[in-house]
Amino acid sequence: MTNATKDEIEPSRLQKAVEAIAITPASAAILVDGYRENFETKFNRAPESAEDKSQIAKKIIGRYSKLAATAGAVTALPSVIPGVGTAIAVVGGGVTDLALALKLQIDMCTCLVEVYNAEFSDEDKKHLAFVLALAGSVEQLAANGGKAAVQKVAQKLVYQYLKGPALVTIKQLFARFSIVFTQKAMAKAIPAGVGVVFSGSTNYVLTTIVGKVAVAVLAK
């Protein structure tokens, strides 16, 4: 590997923090298996159809949207979201807020990937989940339009990024997320909130939209 290639994929502090605390595909598989078992108990059949998977996906999106809404100040998070101490140790300061906000969306997307693409390798699941969560968040931050328009544009963005090299793509998305977030924060114009320092309702909205974008991509 050349030095240029190393520089190209060297992760940022934010990326390192998120990767350190994000759920693993194996853990996501266990969580999703629980949803599948509940479905089988309720309906006496395995969740195999597109509609069945959609029902499980909605429950996952609802769970993580509520977690995002519950998340308050960093000091209140340890009992709600595992990984706070790790994030602080890796990056500290305000970056921790962004890392934890992205963690929830990436955890959600990892579970959604498991629902729709359980046969993928763990590495592919991880890369796909990161792209889904980051692209959805970036587009929601950058957009000025309504929810429906944002979702459609975000879906196109995800498809675009999925065509590129995974590691480079993920680094680019982290960089773009940081830039867009900083610009919005300085202008005090952050829409539908990102970051645990913002209101629960705005965190809920963003996480829900990211989840819907992910399902729209994965269900095709």
C-alpha cells in the first residue's frame, strides 16, 4: 500500500470514535433474531416476505428513534447508550456528542442491514450500514426541503456512494458530515437536530428519516 493510499483511508477522530462504539454485525444479528422470534411467536410463521421484514424494520427504527430522543447530556447517557466512556477516551470534548448521535444511527442501520441482507459478510454489513447512516444524516443536515424530498435525494446519494471504494467512501462521508455540521452550527441553522446536545424531538426526527432512507435502499 502506498503512502497516498494510506492517507486516503486514514480515519478522522470522529470516525475512530464511532467505530470504537458502534454495534458489531454479530451483536446486531442477535438483536434482530430477537425481533424475528417475536414475529414468529405472534404470527406463527417466519418473517420472510417483504411486508414481514418491513414490520420488523419499523420496530427497529422506532426503537432507535426513541433512544435518540431519550439521549440528553453526555453525563446522562451511560445508562442509556453503552460506549460513552469509550467515546470520551478516544476523542473527548464536543466530538463525543456527534459520535454518540452517529452511533445510534449506525447501530440502527446495522440492524436493518441484518434484516434485509443477513447473508452478507460482517465486513460488508458494516460498510453498508456506515454508508446508509452517514449519507442519510449528511443529506438531512444539508437539505432545506421537506422530508419527502430529503429522503429521495438521500437515497440517490446512498446509491452514488455505494459505487465507490468502501473505506474511502466512509472517510469522505465522515469528513462531509463534520463540515456540514460545523457550517450549520456556526450559522445556528441546524435542521431536525443532530447530536445529543439538541432536543429529543429533533433527534427522533432525524433518526427516523435515516431509517426510512435505509429501508428504501435495502428493500429494493
